[in-house]
Amino acid sequence: MPTECTPTLFEFEAVERRAVVAGFDGGDITSNAGALLLGQVDRGLGLMRRFAACFIDRRDPRFVEHELGTLVGQRIFGLALGYEDLNDHDELRKDPTFAVLAGKLTPVVRKDCEALAGKSTLNRLEHTPRRHGAKYHKIDCDGSRVDALLVDLFLEAHDRAPREIVLDLDNTDIPLYGGQEGRFFHGHYDAYCYLPLYVFCGRHLLLARQRCANVAGSAGAVEEMARIVAQIRQSWPRVRITLRADSGFSNDALMAWCEANRVDYVFGLARNVRLEAVLAEPLAEAKRLCLASGKPARVFHDFRYRTRDSWSRERRVVGKAEHTLEGANPRFVVTSFKRTRTLDARALYEDLYCARGEAENRIGEQFELFADRASSATLQANQLRLTFSAMAYVLIDTLRRVGLRHTQFADAAVATIRLKLLKLGAQVRKSVRRIHFAIASGCPNKIEFELAYLFLRRAFSSA
């Protein structure tokens, strides 16, 4: 007859004559129960399956315990839930939520290991050696397939082709603190860094390209936009496309490409002596209005402009002559749009161009998913980490856009959704027929959880 052991209980101060005790006898417990919603998103999009198809696997299938879909799923779900380090997965591989998300409860080949992968196996997935064909490097990521997948996911998110879309181009810095490949000092950011290029359409991520910092902000933009626009027009041949970006992208090569390919643009334009001279009278008027009212004043000026030698043609420029209590603040944008009643100088600057700040918010959300973690030795491996972060963003953004659109989290940041809806504690009860996640009855966001579940089921019922 087996011995019955009584678990050790720890006694604390009594409350209202009731003993307070604690013990490690709760069974399986998870702090990630809300991620079951991400599992619904994954199944609806087929994201892990499709992303795994972007990899080339040279492992011998006879000895493969962890399929590619399991490996990439562990990493992406981990980033979405706030687990930055691979070391975390030595414990996460035992988490019942991750097992359910991976669709794998028991090992297949080796009965003496966990169902999910640990840090060493995941490290071999991420690690890209400087020289091809290292002994333990058997998996490679095809970047061109990943690029196409991000655009496909954007296209599939629409029930019908929109009349027009705005693509936001932007770059930012990812600080480096070691001797990574492609490490350069960037004067603007005053640090050694990478300079990734992003493309968003609203909240949809279409590109996350890792780059060295010794290039211009617009480096590679023409090639990337040619590929993205061509893929979009295959599905939406009549859509009107506008590119929007800061002054780092207002170069002749990109603007000429737009003009030759029926793509509109509105780019910031760095000010210079000639531009400020054109804006002299409007600035004087703005100063007079500011001094008279005691509030900042703006006067807009529409004119034609061409650089002395870097532009191939004259283009429309809108100047914002602004005077604040701190002084003059002139700004300029260059655009392919013709002047109309609905798109005059003020509307073009304030309504169209200034909306690009939303793209900066989306990049900030990428950093909340550890896109700025570039601790691998090679540029290609750091690109893969950026790609994992991009897929984690797609997961949470789809949850927000589809499942949470009628809740208080419809416009919530990634970190808020993670904290209040995904990081839910639950006791996990397993039986032959069921895995039951018992979430606290007093969970403050259970209504949002229920609505997200229902909306996702409805949206992906045919997936």
C-alpha cells in the first residue's frame, strides 16, 4: 500500500479566529492563462504554421523531438507574455499554458524529456554562426518568405479592398552594448546601435528590417517599397497608396520612384536657409498673431521648390510658419498631392502628415515585445529576434483589433493587454478528457475575456 504523505503547511497569524496556512500542494498552476486567447488568434491566422514554413530545417526527422512550429511558437508566445530571455524557457517548458498553446502535452521521441523545448534547443534555433554549416546549426530562416507573410497577413485582415491606404516608413535605434556584427556609432543617437526600418499601415506591421547604423535612414526604402507595393497591388490593383515619412526619406530616388509608380507621398523636409527665406513673411504674420493672442499661432504657405542639385525636378512644398511663446518653429513637407479644397496646405500638414506619429507609437509597442533585444553576435541572428518580436506583435494586435474592438482594451497598449488580460493566474486540472483552467472568480477583466473569446470564435469560425 503506497505511503500517504501529508504536505508541509506553514502557519501564519490567525485572522478572525481562523488559522492561516500555506503549502506547496496546489498542483499545476499558471500565471499565463489569458494567453489561451492568443492560441485562438494563432489557430485563426495559422500564424505559427505559416511562420514555421518560412524556415529551412536540415535536421534528421528520425531524431526530431521538437517540430519547428513548436519551437517558433514557444519563442513568440513567450515574447508576447513578457518572457524576454531564452533561459526563461527552462521553466516555461513545464507551464501547462505553453503546452496547450503548442498543442503538445507529452514528448514524442524521448520519453525522458519535457514536451517542450528548453533554452539550449531554442538557442540553436536563434543562433546563426558567422560561417555557414556549423555542427549544431541546422535551421535557417528565409527572410523573403517572412517579408511576404507579413504583407499577406495585412491583406487578409481586410474583408474588402480599401479605396486608399497610407504606408508609414520610419526607423529607430536599437542600442548595442557588445561587439555585435555590423556595430557602428550613430551620431544622432549618440550610441552604437542598429537602425531598423519599419513599415506600418495603421496598426498593421508590414516590414521590420534590421540594418547597420552606418547607412542613411532611407537606405533600402525603394527596394522594400517596390516589393511591398507590388504584392499589395496583386490583390488590390485599384487601391491608392500614399507613403508618409519624416525628412530622412525625402530624397530624390524615393520620390522619383513614387512618381513613376503611381504612388503618392508626403515626406518631412529638413529646413534650410532658402526654405526659411520663402517662409519669412508667413513667420512674421504668425509672430504678430501670437503676440496679439498670447497663444501659439500657425500660418501655412504653399509653394514650389527644387534643391540646387539633389532633386531632378520641382515639387510642391508646404511650409508651416509657427510662432510659439518660445519663438519661431518653421516646418516643411514635400508632397506629390496637388492642391485641392479638401487637401489644402493646412489639411495636408495637420490632418495627413502629423498623423504619422501613430507609427512611432507602434514602434514603441514593438519595443515592449523586446524588439530592442539585440544581444546575438551576428546581424542575421538579431534580425531573427526582430522577426520573432514582429510575429508577437501580429498576435496581440490581432487580438486587440478583432477580439477586443468593443471593449476598454480596443486602443490599449500591448503592455496593458499583457498585464490585465493575458497574465491571469489559474489552477490547472487535468483529466482524461479535459484540461480545465480555473481562473479566479473575481478576475476584474472577465467580461473582456469572455467578449474576446466570443468575437475571436466568430471571426475565425471558418478558419
